Amino acid sequence: MQHAVQADEARTTVPGDEAATGGASGPAPGPAPGPGVERAAVEPVNKGEQRNLYAKRKKIYPRRARGTFRKVKWIVMAVTLAIYYLAPWIRWDRGPNAPDQAILIDIPGRRFYFFFIEIWPQEVYYLTGLLIMAALALFLVTSLFGRVWCGYTCPQTVWTDLFLVVERFFEGDRSARIRLDKAPWTARKVAKKAAKHVAWLVIAVLTGGAWVFYFADAPTLAADLVAFDAPLVSYVFIGLLTFTTYTLGGHAREQVCTYMCPWPRIQAAMVDADSMVVTYREYRGEPRGHYRKGESWEGRGDCIDCNQCVVVCPMGIDIRDGQQLECINCALCIDACNGVMDKVGRPRGLIAYDTLENVSRRATGQSLRVTLLRARPIIYASIILVVGAVMLGTLLTRPTLDVSVLRDRNPLFVRLSDGSIRNGYTLKVINKEHDTRHYKLSVAGAPDATLSVVGESGEAAPILTVEPDRLASFRVYVTLPAKDLKRSSLPIDFVVEDTASGTRATYDGIFRGPER
Ligand code: SF4
Ligand code: SF4
């Protein structure tokens, strides 16, 4: 496997260009490729070599990009981080007998709370449905816009971006960081590196800390954590997530996307020639070459070979080499190249979001193809709509009372001294309301049946009491006169009725007797 990497940069110093003041490293500075534009010398390693899966990592020093897509990434980063860190602190009033945390995975109570939705263990299919919808949404977005999930919202991208912000704050932009890494160890270098790693660790601890707040009442757990009174498992998970955040966001970075994540391989099946991806418009850019102010653009391409698109790339690749596995569609190279085009007075969009189909159509002057409405995204969107509608429908109409009955297998039945037949059952009643409910139990399908519930009174229609938001289990006996049993089994219905609201739940059961 080949990898595109950045070599050290060589640059001309251009007054007013912030990055150019960072000094040079690597090859000797070359001539400025265009007026007001510096040149960064880059050696993409994916040219003319077999990709080596175990190639030694070459450190990437992404330069800060400026432009529309960088702004979008800042906004997405701020919103996603705010959601992650603040969501456990949002309160949601569910009444006196339920937790007031809007998003809570209550493992001891075996519940998942999401604002007004409460998922019980036996309703885990809702989570399955949600995961299916999330996967299909990812397929849909990828088929339309390539790996925008990876470039903008994937946690690995967001945290790596955050760690890069910290790195730039302490060590400076690309050139300064390269110089610092090459410089001998001095007190100043140690101080800068130490400050960066401490800040990274603080972020990592906060990230791990925020995660555990999703599993317990956040204010209570926060107080317990500070007082070292929280459950051990909380500290273990904070430690685990601190380690993974620090390692993946601070050190592994692009290696996670290239080597660890399966999505780059899978997404190849979602993307086709009509997907919007970050593309280099080769027909416009080639033949590339340096440009001097006042020169004619006749007979040459718009690319001035400045490599600015490469030095901002967090994956260290050169988009001019075409579509590559490493590209996360973050569009920072678009921002960089647009800035260069502004400086040399050429139209923006030499690198742009486009489809491969339309890039070749533009090259040959054909009319462009509208690509959003095509079979693949329509199929994905249709499945999402169907699954979403089914889930929403069942969620809005699901009962607040649920009953299940398990008949005793051994013995199948008992013949009493008066000749009547008795069956034993275990009845489970789920009260999903947030107050105590009383339920009347009866049996339909056997008019002469008598009911008794261990520990409950009222033989004709025993009253079952269930605590709020709880599942209660009852031992139930149904007795029938032998003459009522014409066959060895008789279908009966257990009917549970809420005495306050009249809500009913029915469970189909079987009454067994001797063979006839
Ligand atoms: S594509 Fe744009 S940014 Fe990249 S080298 Fe050419 S001119 Fe420079
Ligand atoms: S090539 Fe461009 S879009 Fe792809 S990862 Fe690099 S900067 Fe982002």
C-alpha cells in the first residue's frame, strides 16, 4: 500500500503570508510558484511504488487552512463537542418516580431514556431499528457526498481537529512545529511539549468523564467522582477513554482512518462516478507549472504547483493524484487552492466538490448530469423512510401496560380432590406508567374458571398491584371443573385491566388437562 505523505517544506518567504514566516526545513527553498504564493516541497510516496502496509509512519504537520469549508468544520466541531459534553446535563421532567436526566442509559434499572422516550429491555428492537437507520443514513450520505461523515462529524476527525488546535496554540503552525521537532531539546522545547501534552490529557479526561455521565445521574456522579466516592467502574471507564482519546486524537490521528477504521474500505461500495467528492479538475489544472506575474495563461494549466493543497491536508495526500483511500473529503484542500487562485487571479474551483462523471463531462464540454436523484440514494432513502415510519408508528402507539404468561411445564396440570383440574402460571405485568397501578385480572374463554393469585385477594377477579415503572411477577392458578374440558387443551385469555384508566392487555394462554 502506498501512502501520500508530506515531505518537509521548502518555501520562499512572502511578506504578509503568515505561513511563510515559519522558516524552511527539508529541501532548499525554490522559486515562488506564483505572485504572493509560497511553495511547499512535497513528495507524495504513492507514485510509482507498491503500497507497503507496514510502512513506517511519516509524521504529518497539517497547516491551518482558511476558507469556507474550514469555517463549516469549526462550526460542526463546536456543535458536536457541545452536544457530547453537555447532553448528560440536560434535565427532563418525567414525574416523581423517574430520573430527570434527558439522556440516560440506566444499566441497573435496565432502561434507556431519551427525552420523552423510554426503552425497556424487551423493546431493544427500537435501538436495533435506530442502528439500522443510522447505518442507512451513512450509506445515503456517502452515496451522495462521499466521505463527508469522515471529514466533518466522525469523532476521530473532531477530536483530532481539537488536538491540532491545542498543538498549534502551544507549538505554532506547520513550519514552527517542524522546526521545533527538529530542534535540540531545550527548556523552551520541553515546556512547549509538556504544556501541549498536559492540555491533551485534560481534554482526554474530560472526554472520558463526559462519557460516564450518560450512565448515571450526572450531577450526583460528578459530586461522587470529586469525593472519590463513585463506583470503581466509573474510574475504570474514565481511565480507558482518557487513554483512547489521548492516543487516537493526539498521536494516531490519520493512522486510525487509514489502518484501523473499516469504513474507508466499505465506502468504496457506496461511492460511484455520480457521488459528489473532492476532485481536482485536471483538465483545468494541467499542465501545471510555476507562474510569474504578468505571464500569459495560454497553453498552460491553472495549477501553479505550489502544494498548498497538500500541506493543509490532514491525511498528507495530494488530491491531484486522484481519488485515494485516505481522502476523508474534508475539503480543506479546496480552501487552500481557492486562496491560491484568488492570489494569482484565476477562477476558484480548481479543486472542488464535483462528481467524477461531471469532471470528465466538463473536460469534453458536454452538458452536466444531475446526479442526486438516482437509484442508489433513492433506495437508501426509501428504506430509511419505511423503517423510520414503522418505528415512529409503533413508538407512538405502544402500550403502557404489558403482560406475559408462562405456563408450568411440570406438572402440566394437577387434579384436585373434587375432580377439578388446576394449571399453574407465572404472570408478568409491566407497568410503564410513573405511578403505582392496580390491575384486575380475569380469564376469558372458560366461564367456570376460578382464579387465585398467590399473595393477592379476590378470587373472582384478583387485584394486582404494580409499582411505578416496574415489572412484577405473580403466581397464578386457574381451576376448571373437569366436565368443561372436552379436549386435552383449552385456549384461554388472561385479561389484565387497569382499574383507573381501563387500559387492557390480553395474553393468549392454554389450559391443559388429561388426554381425552
Ligand atoms: S491544485 Fe491549487 S493548491 Fe494545489 S498545487 Fe495546484 S494551485 Fe496549488
Ligand atoms: S485530499 Fe483534500 S479532501 Fe482529501 S483529506 Fe486531504 S484535504 Fe481533505
